[in-house]
Amino acid sequence: MNDAVAAVPTVPAQRAHRRALLARALGNPLSLAGLLIIGALLLISVIAPLIAPYDPLVTDVPRRLEAPSDAHLFGTDALGRDILSRILYGTRISLRIAILTGVIATLLGAPLGLISGYFRGRVDDLVMRVTDMFMAFPRLILAMAIAAALRPTLENVVIAISLAAWPAYARLARAVTLGLREENFVEAARALGASPARILARHIAPGVISPLVIQVSLDMGGIILTAAGLGFIGFGAQPPTPEWGLMISEGRTYITNEWWVSTFPGIAISLVVLGFNLLGDGIRDILDPRLRSVRG
Amino acid sequence: MWAYIVRRVALASLAIAGVLVIVFFLSHIIPGDPVAAILGPQAPNDVIEDLRRRWGLDRPVHEQFVRFVVRLARGDLGDSLATHRPVIRDLREFFPATFELATAAILIGALTGLAVGVVSAVARGRPLDHAVRFLSLIGLSMPVFWLGLILLYIFYYRIPLLPGPGQLDIFIARPPWVTGMITVDALLARDGGALINALGHLLLPAVVLGSHALVGIARITRASMLEVLGQDYVKVARAKGLAERTVILKHALRNGLLPIITVIGIYYGGLLEGAVLTETVFAWPGLGRYATSAILSQDFAAIMGVTIVIALIFSLANLIVDLAYGLLNPKIRYE
């Protein structure tokens, strides 16, 4: 793989760069739309109990599979539960999975990447071979196997996707570390007698954080899709959890006539993922001017 | 270059061996007893015990692993606990369906993606470019399994234009097994009716599976074209008075193709992942569904078999991508 990394800017320069980046992200209408969607999602997940018209878990079998109406804007599912309320509460699940997975995968990958990039040699070879191993296999299928081994629950979905996703972050952290370790300020710290642990924590880690945060935010949409896919094939959340992938799967049987059972949760997933993708696209645009749509 | 290939194959084998170890131990810590699950709740305990002993499931996990490796070295993947047939036979039967689906998907994705990418690069900054960009973001955001369900609903239930799930209508005889891919077998058997029906069945799942690849290929095509269109030789070609069409297709696209081909290869390997979900929605009897049911029923031998096949395909696809890169760009040297 490519060991050479372009010169990495210093921390203060990065900070200024980050601010400029944020300003430009807000100026771009597409990424602004993405931010608004994600903001709405956050808001809904907090106030779900206040705005949901029904309890997401209470069944009302006599009113099962009712078409969308004034009483049930998105209709009811096979057990008579209100689909709109379930979708509103489902925001909490999707957000929790996305955020926890992003955090755990980064916490697993970043330290390994830092250590392997800084010390090189045997450790580096070992870590890289382990990431090869994980990357020799499709992420979703690996997550399926892990989720099945751990029993399908929401917490285990997070663990499964994190375990399948960390190698990419380890590699990114390693690549950035390889560049930083040759910088003058790291050299200076070493000359002053700083321990490797201190150099990694104080001088290198801060420079690794921002590329990692950007990468994780680019991956958020993918994480939500993977989690929904796991729910759909039965390796994720279990009934009666209002998880969107699971809701689509529950509506599969009724797709011929009661189309609303699967359709609305799918729109919810698409919208949230679209929000993350719009934001990510804006960020990528700014980082890689070649992809920019208008000369700027 | 050969030294490079040997090194890559060695590294890939190491990685695959690692995957096998991980998956073996993972699948053996799945809580529950596959034997009890197969025999049902009424089975007497001594029958369960007997079967467990016969399949070697009463041995410690590490002993089972050694047995697995010894058997694997002889090319024996064992028998599936669920289908009671050699896993090799199962794989041979399920693989062609996935290969057929993935190939159709990448053909649709690559051809459409190239066209869309070139058009939006040429229309850069104009409304068409923005529309394509927005639509492709929406396409990337939809879960494939949901897109599959919705398309089935529209084109099968609502407006019955296309046949439904599965590979063939039940009243159509399956052409004799040659490659296992129904469209190819129907072609070989000169069975026009079966061919048309099979193509109809193939269309929706292939579009769904290829949708993410389409968007990815369109994006990289656009980016690559934009870069090439700014080069001096393109200006020269234009200055010479060549038709815009010739400039774009002969001068620009041909040179911009390198990164595009790499991405096509990457997506081809990645289709396995989407295949799990697409095959579930369309009742497509392929590897993805085989893997899912193997994991769900704790069918150890089948899990290991399908793991080997998937890891092999995945690694092979990556290797081919890297080699293709070198063939297309002589500036790249392998060490």
C-alpha cells in the first residue's frame, strides 16, 4: 500500500482550516440541506414522546393494517401499531447505532493505527495483516456472522458493525501518523526526551483526530444502511423494537396490498442516509476540489 | 510483476486463513445446539447425543478445528447439517446464480454509470449536472432491500410488466444444467421462451443490486472526465477542429478510463454484500441466501464453505483490480 503521505499541516493550521471548512460547508446549499436533515433527526429523537400520536409498542389488533388516514397518518401495521409513531421513535435507534458504532470503531481502530504508524516494524506488520484479514471479507457478511454469534440484539449490532468497520480507521490513523512522525515538532519533542506515549497522545493524536472525524461522518450513512440491512434479514433488532430495517421486513408479506407498512420506514431510512450523504458530499467537495460541481 | 503476484497471493492466502479461523470460532460460539434444532423439540436426548457424537460436535472446539483443517486439505468441506448434502455440491449449485446476478448487475451499473458520468461531466455546472448529482445521492441513500421491494410492488404487483421473484416462472421447464446460469443455459439449449422469461426475472434484481455501483461509477467517471477534459491534448484536439463527439469519446474517455476500471472492479467484488439482501428480497437461490440460512441454522460446514468462497472471490477481485491498473498504466511498476 501507499506509505508516503503528503505533508500534514500543524495543529493550529489545522484548526483554522477546520473553521474555514465548516464555513464553506454551511455555504454550500447541499451540505446545508444535509445538516438540516440531521438536525431535524436529532430534534425528533429528543422530542419523540411529545410529538408521537401513539405509543409505538401498543397493539390494536382490530385496527390492523389500516390505510393511511387522519387518525393514522402513515397507517397501521399487522398488529395495529401506529407506523408514524414507530418511525418517530425509530430515530432514536438509528441515531444511537450510528453514533455508538462511529465512536467504538474509531476507539478500536485509531490507537492501533497510531501505534503501528509510529513504531513501524513488527507491530506495524502484525496490525496491517490483521486489517488485511478483516478487509478480505465483505463487511455486511462479517457483521452478520458476529451478530449471530453474539445473539441478535441492538447492542450487538453496534458491536458487530464496529468490529467489521475498525480496520479502515486503523489504516487511516496509521497513514496520517506516518506523515506526522517525521515532522519537526515531533522530532523536537523526541529530542526533549518525551516518552513515546506522550508524543502519541500530545503531539500526534490531535492531528489524527480531524481526518478521522471527517471519515466517520462520511461513513455514517453506510453504517445506518448496514444496521438496517442486519435488521431486515433478522440479525439485528428483534420485535417489537421499532427499528426501521425490521419494520420493512415485517411489512414484506403485505407489500401487495398494504404497501404503507414497508414504504414509510424505507423513506425514513433514505431520508436520514441522504442527510448524512449530502453533508459528506459537501465535505468531500471541499477537500477534493476536482469533484466540485461548479468552478469555485 | 510475477514476484508481485506471488507476494500478493501469499498475503491474500494468509488473510483468508485468518478469516477462516475467525469465522470458525465465531460460528462455534453461537449459542444453541444445531442438532437439537434439526431434530426438533420431541427428539429423545440419546438420539441427539448420538448424532452429536457422529458429527464430532461433542469434541472440544480446537479439536473440531484441527479436523476441519485436515479435511479441507483433502478438498472436503464436509456435509451441510441442513441440506444433508456435501457442502461442495451446494456451493456449486448456488454460486452460478449469484455469479449471473452480479455480472448482470455490474454490466447494467457500468454501462449506465459510464454514460451518466460522461454526460454530466460534459454538462458540468448546468442543471442537468445538478439533477444527476442529486438523483445519484438519493440512489445511494436508499436501502437496496427496500428499493427491491418497492420495484417489485410497482413492476410486478401494480403494473404487471415483469415476472416476480425467483429465477424462472414455475410452469417453464429449466434448461439442462450446463453452466448453472439459467440465461446462459437457455441460450445453449436454444430455448427462446426460457431465455426471455429468465431475462425478465433477472432484470429487477440486477438493477437493484447494480444501483449503488451505478452511482459510484457515474461519480468517478464524471470526476475523471473533468480532469482529462482540462488537459492540453484535449484542447489541441478541439483546436484541430475535431467533432466534439470524437474529442470526448476518443481523446478524453479513453484516457480517463483508468480510475473508472478500478472502481468497476472494486464494486464487482463488493456486489457480494448487496447480494445477501437482494437475494433475500427476490428469492434468488444464490450464495447470499445460502450464507444467511447457514448462519441462521448454525450449519457449521456450510458457513465455512461459503466463507471460503466469498473470501476467495473478494481477494481475487482486489488482485485483478490492482493488476489491471498496471496493465492500463505502464507508468506503474510492481515491486
